[in-house]
Amino acid sequence: MFSLCKNFININGDLFQVKRTFTEEWMNGKDLDVLKTWYGADVVFKKDTLLYFCIKINELEIIN
């Protein structure tokens, strides 16, 4: 077993790299699609009052 730094999250068995987080209050009225493009995010998740702009990690390669 291994652990990753806090910049990665696991959601339903898929691994995502967190590019940026914002509070829901700060996002009020801002264009979500523009910020996704700006940060290169594939997807945005919401938990409690935070929005997570993320990139999905499709595969990992083990390097010895």
C-alpha cells in the first residue's frame, strides 16, 4: 500500500489530481467553464462548501 500527497483525491475508485480549490461563496456569479479551461480541469467536484477543479488520472506507471 502507498499514499499520495494531498493534491490527489480518490472518488469512486478513480484518481484525480486537484488543480485548484475555491469556496462556493467565492465562486458566486463566476463562470465555471472559464475557470475549468483556465486551470485545465476535466471535472469539478463539490464537497461541503468547496469546489475542487480536477484532472482525472487515467493510468499510473510503476517505476522501480
